[in-house]
Amino acid sequence: MADYQLEEIPVGPYRHLVSERAISGETMLLNMGPQHPSTHGVLRLLLELDGEVIINCIPDIGYLHTGIEKNMEAKTFIKAEVMCDRLDYMNPLGNNLAYCLAVEKLVELDVPPRAQALRVILVELQRIASHLVWLGTFGLDLAAMSVFLYCFRERERILDIFEMVSGQRMMTTYIRPGGLWRDVPVEFEAAVRKIMQIMPARIDEYEALLTKNPLLLDRTTKIGLLSKEIALSYGVTGPMLRASGVDWDLRKARPYMGYEQYDFRVPTREEGDTLARYYVRVQEMRESLKIIEQALAKLPMGPVQSNNRKFVPPPRSELGTSMEALIHHFKLWTEGFVAPRASVYSAVESPRGELGVYLEGDGGPKPYRVFWRTPSFDNLAVISVITKGHLVADLIAILASVDIVLGDIDR
Amino acid sequence: MDNRLDKIVQVLREQAGATFEESRGEVHVFINPPQIADVLSFLRDQHEFSLLSALTAVDYWPQENPRFHVIYQLTSLTQNLSIQLRIPVNAAQLKVPTATGVFAMANWREREVMDMFGIEFEGHPDPRRILMPPDWEGHPLRKDYPLGYEEPQFTFNFEEIDVRKPYAKE
């Protein structure tokens, strides 16, 4: 170790991004990540520091790039769906929904009402689970360890429900084009009701630990101010945009899956700081509970899959008795269904913002082009603006409040 | 088509020589590459399309003319409208003017298109690769770029693969 030397970061590729003072050595270039516990994954930040004040923050992404878009182009529409669980691993059901809505729009397929209501329940449960992880890690980054443990306790209950319905805790692939994989088991309703029963008190508990905690308030008030104009220009969406005072939620503005029947509020704040983002997300969990409650109360009976056999495989029971069902089964699982030569863009509100899918068909059984407009990507880009002039410790709080998922960014 | 969108499309047709098509409730407007920044700022300033939702590209290889479409998905929050702009890009001239001056969001998304498709955005303030490593060769989302796989090394082909297998140095 004696002759080990610290390697200097070559400034060449970043020459146009750092100030003149970095070249003369007046300010310091510091590498944060890609393996840093507070960057929530493999994110590298190149910081230009004057003492402890951030002059420039240059994010460097792509460490988790796995070519999901390219891989999806090589698979049939049904098989490509498993790739999308791996995008935003905090929100796999939301990704499934975004993909299925795009496919259904492309091939013009209808979804029965029961499947729609179940999709809403599952996606809202997923939103709560995702916000719980966010809340836990947000607390952890601000040195509140116990919140993390409490949040993961409740999240585990929600993941148990996903395991009950799909067999998997995270990579569910439960929502399929035309409906769901299969109907939920009989224990489902009771398990969801149990969560509905305990969650409000648990959210109060988190709030009791955090909302008036002076340490949290000190570290988040007026930190990372994001104005409405900058947020829109950078394409920031979701809770971050709503914390900056823009009332824009795709569930309200462009209801899909029957969101228009549910009565819920879209929480917004005017401040645009880290604390506002915290408030918005905590309130969103309560609103999600309301939606689940209403959807569960009037959950219709009936099939959970479209009966259009050209796109949805027939039930197993039919295969032994119907030749036609056997043919459809065989065709769907070997060749897959064919999509017309057209393109669609469809977006849903994921826990992080607008999750859009651009899907193009070329008349064959594989998607010609899939583009994921992932919300974390655009939300992260704004970080170089909102961290300017803050301390390094504030960067941790700001980064936590953005709620990035690297799988979502790097795809 | 929505009346408000209809008016916008008419203006674009007269002033920018745009063509349009409608499919599945979406409006796609085709415009020429040099006009993109003007059209975007026209839509943002005069028709309240304040959010550039998505910016991406599609490769139509082996078709050369146009080889790519660059796609801009715009959203108006106040009117709750969407419009899609598409720019055909020919294989002979892979250049599009940048939109970073109008929407800051275009900065990273244009870098992504540049990285994945090799389309150059003229006047981009930070033209580096974003997802792939800086020394990567080729543009992965092009249709003539193979998906790629690694050949399994067995006893019978061990030597053959070993010769051309890249090992990490030190």
C-alpha cells in the first residue's frame, strides 16, 4: 500500500461543465459514488466544491444499463413483458400496467371491469409500497434509522399480497395484455382489508417520528428549491412537480382503468423544497388508501381476462376439450399475436411521475420499438440545478427527496 | 381531432409546411429538421405546451430516406392536450438542431438518442454518451446493431474462444 497513489479525476471530458476555478485548482473535484450508500444504487456524481459548498454537480449514469429496450424488441409482445418488471424494481406492477395499456391501445383490446378494478387496487398498493421504501431511505439518509425498519415492516405485508396473487414478491408480471394472469385468490380481499385497517395508524406513526422532528425540518426546509418553471422545463413529473405547486396527476387529468370513478385528492404544495416533497408523498399514501378502499367496496364480479382469443390465451380447462382453444394456445405461446403497423404513446402515473411507453408495431409479433419514458431519468437531470450553492450534506437530503431508482434511469 | 389541436395543426401546415396523420386518438405532425426549435417554442409560448414528455427516435433501417424519425411528445397541462412531433432524418445527413434552448429536458434525452442511434444534435451543450461507456463503439438501438450474445465456452471449443476472449487487464 505504500506506493499507492490517489488517482486524479481526468477533467478532460468534463472541461465544459466545470468552472475555470476547477482547472486552476482553486475548487476541488470530488467523486461521489458509484458505490455510495446514499446514492440509492449505482449513481456517480462528480462534484465541484468550494470548501463544502457545491458549485457544480454532474451526474454520471449508465452503470446499470442492461439494454431493456433492445431486448424487448427481440421478444414477442407477451414475452417482452417480463423485461419491464426489471426497469423500476420498486414499481413492477406499475410498469406492467404501463406496458399493458400501451399494448392494449396498439391492438385495440378491451379489459373487463373486474380486471380494471383489481389493477387499480394492485397499482395503488404498489404505490404505497414504493413510497414506503422512499420514506424509509429518506429517513435513513437523514439519520433516522427506526423509520426505515418500520416502513419495511409494512412494505413486507404488501409484498406478501403480491406473492399471494402472482407467486412473486417483486417481479410479478401479473398484469397481462387483456387483463390479469388469473383471478386473485379468495384470501386476497381479507389481506387487503387488513392492510387498510393498520395503515392509517402506521402512517400517523411515521409522521409522529418525522413531520415535526426538528432535525428533519432543519435539514429539509428551503433545501433544494425547485421552481415551477424549472421543473416543467426539465420535464420533472410526479410528486416532485406537485411539490412545486403544479396540480398535474395523470390519474386525474387523463383517467385510465376507471380512475374517474374514485374520489381522491391530488396533494400539492407550493414551497418546492425537500420538505414539500416529503409532505406530498406521505399524503399520497393516504389518498392511495382511499382509492383502494373504494375499489374494494365495489369490486365487480366477472372474468379478469378479455375473451378475445386472438390476444389472450384460453384457460387451461378448455385445452382438453376444444381444438380451437388448443390452436390459439399454441399460436399465442409460439408465434405470439400480431400488432398492426402503428405507434402509440401511453402514460400512467407511477409513484415517481409520468411513466410513458412509446410502442410501435410493424405488422409482426414483436414490438418494433419500445421506448420507456421513465420518470426518474428526467427527475434526476434537474439535480444539477437544485443542488447549486448547497452543502454536500444537503445533497444527500435532496437526492433522497428526488426518489430515484437506478433501474428506472439506466434501463 | 380536438378543435384546439386542429387549429394548431392548421397553423403548422401553413407556416412550417407540416403534414400530419391521426392514429388511435393521437396527432402526429411531421416537420422538417431545421424548424424544430421554432415549432417547439411556438407550441410552448403560444399554445401552453409547457411539458416535453418524451424525446426519442425510431430506426427504420434498411430504409435510408428517411432512416430515422426523431419523436417529440408534448403535453399541455392547462388544456390537457398532447401532440407528437416527428422529424424524418435521412441516413445521409444524421443531423438535427438541438431543442435544449427551448426545453432543458431535451439535454439528457438528446444525449440518449445520440448515444443509442448516433444522431447528432447540432448545438448541443454537452455532447457526451450518457448510458453507454464513453469509449463504446456503435449505437446499440440501431436495427443493424446485433443484440449480441457470448458464445459458451465448452471443452471442444475452449482454445478457439480463449484466443479471442477479452480478459480484464491487471
